[in-house]
Amino acid sequence: MVLKAWIIPATVFLALIVSGFSNVSAREIHVAKTGSDSALGGQDNPLLTINKAASIAQPSDIVTVHAGTYREWVKPLRGGTGENERITYHAAKDEKVFIKGSERITTWTNQSDGVWKVELPNSFFADYNPYALNISGGWLNYGKWYHRGDVYLNGEAFYEKQTAEEVKEAEQSWHCQVNNEVTTIWANFGKANPNTELAEINVRESIFMPRITGLKYITVDGFHFMHAAANWAPPVLELQKGAVGTRMGKHWIIQNCTITNARCVGIILGHAPGVDYDDIDAFGDHIVRNNIIRRCGQAGIAGQKGATRSLISDNFIEDTNYRKEFGGWETAAIKFHNSVDTVISGNLIRGVFHQQQGAFGIWIDYANQGIRITRNVIYDTQAATIFLEMNHGPTLVDNNILIGKEVRSNSEATVFAHNLFVDCGYKYYPDIKRRSAYYTPHTTKTVGRKTGTAQDEKWFNNIFTRQGLDDVKDAPNYKSDYNIFLEGAQKSSFGDEHSIVESFVTGFTIENHPLGATIKFSLNDVVSRLKGPLVDAELVGVFSTVGQTIEDRFGNPIKVDTDINGKKFTEPVAGPMWDIQSGNNTLEWKFNPAQ
């Protein structure tokens, strides 16, 4: 069995766009390291900076960026006017384009024993000095002394220390001090010479994000983004920032990109001033697909409200908060607040870390509605694989492979269908001290608010290995049936009349690859002996609080008839693979980059 992160290559995608151009004035603007910002922007006379191209790009224009490293914060001035009149920014075919929030430093002075020092005038940082600013914000519970800057050698991020003395004791570490005139950084480069090797420091808050709220129809395709210095981004901020951000725009496509070492958030789909949040047609509707997102300090993808109606698909997200320097109740590979009709599909998430709180795989946090989490593989998280916090449903969790930590919830009206749970139980923690909103279906118009109280949860056609549902306490309208429980996993006390409990040992293994994973397990004939129902709107019914069933964004009832590999089926079997069999089963998640 092969699960692939299917992509549309940049050239094909652009051809599709061009074929639909209705604007005869559409043009291709070229940017190259050999260019000049006083040039015309043609292939033979390219511009030097992406920002210059962004300042002149009009709807339907394509900005083609050629190979090299661009050290700038790209701030688009305008967006497109329709699906066929997008403004597209893309890396040239077969060329690697790095856009960095850092600057290279070659004026280090050797202090002895691997420690080097650089003194930079504060004017070097213009209006944003990340070494004068600490990580700060709501629900940041540890590491508040850390700064927003960072130091890198040959692409590897160092660890910040509180004193210069500590830097002497630890290679790959740094410390900073800022006065009214000068920023001083000490770094321990070991045996390396930072003036001849690639030593870089963060200087820019973001890398690709407009200063204007609400831009529409922008495509960002095929870039390598590195070294953003944006702050911690809790939902209480008026403006949430990250390495790449939509600033509450609409109809963005962010695809085939690599985002590495964002100090806090890689892709931010969140809060900005001046938005009518009651109008669901004013924002959201983004596609974020086929991206590699690594080593972000807070989250790979996050945002308050701005992920509404968005598709987050086939991304590879790993090593969130891998240094464990700072964190709290915002740390997750994917985290959304107040989003409606969002689909999170086909992603591989691994490596989410913490010292104290957070560290979830997918965190659907507070007043989300109509969410679907489907076809994902999640493992190696220090806290829950999925945390559903203060939502009133419906939430559909189907065809996922969840390994290790439990699914955690204080929500209602969640449907779990065709998942494979390995060492992954279900833990419910009621929250009766807070009230979160629920909406008129498929809108963002608040109907009422309610506490996080258990009801209406349902489990059908799942496979549980080593942990089951026996610790789950019954609640109003809980239903569970046609599940398989193996290797000591036990069924629920409130249902599972047709479910099967067996001691069969699956021999489950997962093997990491640089851009994916291989999953192997065995089964006996238990799957062929269990004939479950098709999970659809008729089976699950209408949920009492929100007054809707499992539906897509247009209000059409959802039928779970596609497995984790995208294969259609008419006769359901337990677990995420329609053609699961007695004997050995193998599933591969592979990322196939376009560039």
C-alpha cells in the first residue's frame, strides 16, 4: 500500500493558470541575483529583489524567481482579482530559491576556545532588532527570557544561553547583549571559522507576508523559506505573524515550499486588524499543500479564524519545538482556533516536543466547527496526537493512523471512523469553567456559547491496538460499534455489541525516512469477519448543539467512502485501508517535492 503526498508540479500548475487568463496584459516578471531593480523585469533584464517585483505585480502576473539566496521580507502590495487572475510567485523550474530572514555575518572576532564575538550597530537591524526583544505573549509558560533572534552555522541553529560564560562551555550556543548603540553576540562555533563558513543571524520578523490586510488570490510556490524572527503568536494578538502569512487574506495557495527554523510559527493563517469576522466570505479559503515544515519553535501551521474553509493537505511537518527552549499552551504541529469547515488531510506529522505543556500533533482549539481530520499519520508527539479543545462539533476524524499518545478531548460531537489507533487511547477532560461559541452551520455567525461537556461522540470501524475505549465513561448519545480491539485493547462499556476483541499481536512498526515513513503490521482474519456500516450522515445523525450532521462546506452530507490511500470503497472494512488483508500489510507515506 502506498500513501503519497500527491502534488501538482509548479510548471503544470502555472500552465493551468495561464490557460485561464482573461487579462491580455498578463506578464511574467523575472527576478535574479544578476538583476537590477531599475531593470524592466524581463527574462533578459531581470529585477534584483522579489520585493521590487511585488511592488509592480498586477492581477494575472507571474513573478518567476531564479536560483539564489534572497535576504528580504517579501511584502506583496496587491493580490489577484479572481481564480484566473491570481498573482503568482514561484521558483523557476529546476532552480533552488532561498528566501531568508537572516543575514550572513563575516566580521566575527575570535575570543578563544571556539568562542567568537561580533558587535553590530543597532541601526543594522533597522526598526526590528530581534536580539532586543524577548519571546512573549499569552500562554507562553516557560522560556520567557529567550530572544527572537537566532544564530546558525551551515544551516544548523544554535542554542541560546543566558550568559557569555555558558557559551564558553557549550559548542553550538550563543548569547546576546544589547545597549543603546550596539548589539553584541557571542557564539561558540567549536573548530569552525564563522568568517569563512556560513554563519547567519536572524534579522527579519517575517519572510513572505503583506503589510496590508485582506489581499486575495496570491500563489506562493516552490520556495525555501528560512530564519524568521516573528514572536510567539497566541490567538489574543490583533495581528499574528509567522515566517509566511496571509494576513487574513482569502484564496491564497501556499504549495511546494520548505519552511525551516521559524523562531515561532512557520505558516500563520490568523488574526489581523480590520476584518469582519462575522462574514465567512471575507477571509480564509486557502490551500496549504505539499510543503515541508521543519524546526519551528511554536507551530508548523497555526492561526486564529483565518484557516476557515481552508484545505491543509499533504504537508510534512516535523521537529516542532525540537530545542525545547520555550513553550506553553500554543505548541503543536498544526493549531487552529475559531475555524469553520476546515479540512486537514494527508499530512505526516512527527516530532513535537516540550518541557512542560503543549506538544500536540493536531490541536483544534476553541470554537471550531465542521472540521475534518482525514488521512493523516501522526506519531512521536510528547503530548496528544490530536487535541480537540472546546469545540461543539461536528468534527470528523477518519482514516488516520495515530501512534503513541492519546487523543485528548473536552469537545462534543466527534465522529471517529476507520482510524488505526496504536498505543493511542481516548482521554476526556471536561471543561465546565469556560464557554466557547458555536455557529449557524457553515457561517461564522455565533448562535450561542456552551461549556466543554461530553456528549454525542461516536466510534465506528476503527482498529485499536494495545489501548482501547475501556477507560471512556459513558455520556449522552455516545455510540461505539464495529471496531476491532487487539493486543489487550478493550472495548467500551456503552456499546461495541458487534465489535471484536482479540489478543492477536500485530507486530506494528514504523520506520522513519528523511521525507516520509514506512508502516508495517500484520492481521489475522479478523477484518474479514467484521462487516461494519458505511459511515455517513444517516448513520451519525444530526448533532443537537450545532444542528448539523457531518457535512462539507457547502452543506452536502459526507459519506466516508475513501480510504487513507484515496481509494474508493463501497463495502467498509475496519481501519484506514480498504484493501487491508490477513497477513502482512505495508503503508508508505512519501513526500515528492516539485523542485
